[in-house]
Amino acid sequence: MRATLTATVLSALVAWSGAARAATELDAPKADPSHHKVEFENEYVRIVRAVIPPHEKTALHDHPALVSVLLTDADLKITAQDGKVSEIHAKKGSASWRGPTVPAHVAENIGDKPYVQILVEPKGPPNPNWKPPPRDVTKVRGAEMVEFENEYVRILRATFHKGDRSPMHDHPANVQIALDDSRTRNTTPDGKTTEVRNKAGAAKFRPAFSHAVETLDDGHTSIIVDLKNAPPAK
């Protein structure tokens, strides 16, 4: 058992150190600023937006471990620093975890439309002891919301239909990426009610909070990346 635990800890530390190594001169926003821009950063996460026009190539760059959320379809040719060539084809709305990108690579958009991607990069060591909050959103909307989970993040797909109402529930600190325009009525535990609008493609960090939600539009979907390294609500 001790050997298994040691192997697990070492694996996590290797992944974390790999993420740290990626954030050097080949770090995407530094090495390829025309296609990768930092939209938000704090001690828990960095949010990067990648935009590659049709038939355009990036500079050689690297990435730390991250969650990739596609805001458009992806048709990319990836040429690694060691010369290996591969292609990526994926659909808008896909959300996935990726370990540190080694070796560095050049990405070419081989499609006929712009490629847009949100990169959610958690900071700090993994948290294998993380627990969801008491009134976790998955208890309200169903465990099937969870698309992926490891010691760094939990990826949720939140789909709301016209007239949906969710009772009071809790969210850990997270990054929300809107796949559609949305309009909701949010009520906090103190009874305060506000109308919240999000534009498709918006990505924002949210500290831990609680609310009840009513859908005011015809339906929308967002990706929620829970950050296991961030503190719970006070």
C-alpha cells in the first residue's frame, strides 16, 4: 500500500513539475503572443484564449497541464519539435484534460474557419484529498454532469433548458466557460436576486459561492472547471 501511495504522489509531482517546466520561454503566451493571450490570472489559475485564423501557423510553443475547451470545431496539424506530425479533429464544445505538452510544437489551422480555444491552467500541486461542498451542484443537477475528474480539476457540463430551476446549491471555486449566450436569475443565500447575462465564449473565474438559479432564456450550456487547489467558501 505504501509503495502504491508513493507511486501516486511521485506521479502527481512529476505532472506538476512538468507544468512548471512548460511555463518558460516556450510558454504559449510568451512564445506565441499573436495567437495566445492571457485573459485572467491569479494564484489558483490562468485562463488563456487561443485564436488561430484559417491556414495560419503558430510559433513554436509549449503548454502546462490544462483543461482545453473548444469554442469552435478543431482541424489542426501539430508538428512537434522532434518532427513528429499529427492531426487533431474535434467538435465545438469539447472539454478535455491535457498533461504538459512535451516536446514543444507548432499548430496549424488546416480548416477554413478561425479556431478558438479556452485553456484553463490550474496552478499549484494536486489535491487528492479534495471534497465537493455539502450542497454540491451535482446533487442538484445529477452526477452525469461530471465529464472528467482528477486530483487537479473536475470538469462539469451544465445544460439548462427553458424554465429550469435549480434550488440553492454550492459551487467550489471554478472557471465557467459559456458555450451559448445565457440569461438567468440568481438568488444568493441572503435572498438577494440578480439577473446574470453571459455571452457565448466568455470565460471567468468564480470564487466558491452558493446560489439558486432560474433559466430566463430558451436554454444554454456552459463548461465548469472546478479548481481543487483553490480554497472552499468561508
